[in-house]
Amino acid sequence: MKAYEVMLIIDPSLDDDGREALLSKVRGVITADGGVVDSEDAWGKRKLAYEIAGLAEADYHVLMFHADAPTVAELDRVLKITDPVVRFKIIRRDDLD
Amino acid sequence: MSDYARKPKRKYCQFCKDKVEYIDYKDVNTLKKFMTDRGKIKPRRVSGNCAQHQHQLATAIKRAREMALVPYTVPVVSGRVDGRRR
């Protein structure tokens, strides 16, 4: 398994329940195939450097995890079709292997 | 002082000095030190970074831009930035 990091920019209008449901879905995708979530960091609402989809601020979340390549591809697919996720980035962390 | 001002002293790569292995795109304050007030990446001749770290830094800044952590550009308000003509 290799180390990855995913950053999510979530629509700030999403309520707490919705956000928790979304994050547990993300965790579920990672752990479904033997992945491990190492740490989670909720930055909370942060001002965006420029407007995205009419939003001036958004909710940032960072998850560090270990997983295999197919899991990452699946996570990528799921996040792309998840509407409240305005933007996301999955990064391979060679230095944390 | 100008972003591109000449410094007579020999510069040394900050990241080599601090023995940085990975430049984190989430560390906005560090990235901003290597960007001009207009949001451009400072060239190596100004920052004094070594090739490896400048490359890593550029990647990190571009990632941070994509995630709206740092701006792509800072628009000019009046045609003048800190009293200088651009």
C-alpha cells in the first residue's frame, strides 16, 4: 500500500449531517478494499483565493491514507460524481511511504 | 523593496538549509514567501533556490493554486502596485 493525501473542498451550505455522511462515505471507499485512513484534518471554512462556482468561501478537509491504486481510482470516480464536493485533489505522498 | 531587486549577497537555497524533503502545497505561508505580490512564482535568480527545490516549489504552488489556497493572479487595483508603475 502506498501513502496518499486527499483534499476536499466542500460546499459550505451543506449541513453538519450531510458533511458527516459525505466524509464517512469517503472513509468507506478508502477502507472498503483494505485501505487505512491515517489522519483527518478539518480546516473548517476558509476564504477561497478566487471564486469557484460562485462561492467565496468553502469547507476544507484533508485526509491522509494508505491504499492501493484501484482504491484511489475508485475514490477519484466517486468524488467526481459527488455534487457537494466542489473540488478535490488526490496526491501521492512518496515521502510518507 | 522590489521583488526583483538585486541583492549583492550570495543566496543559498532556503530549503537545502532547512533540509526540507517535501514542500507541502498546504503550507501557504511558505509558498507566499516565494511568490511576488502579484501572485507570480519568483524566479530562481531571485529566490536563490536550487534546481530540485525550485521544481518542487513550483509544483507545490501550482497545486495550491488549483485548490484556491493561493491566487493565480492578484488583479491590479489602480494600475500602480505599492507606488511603482508596472
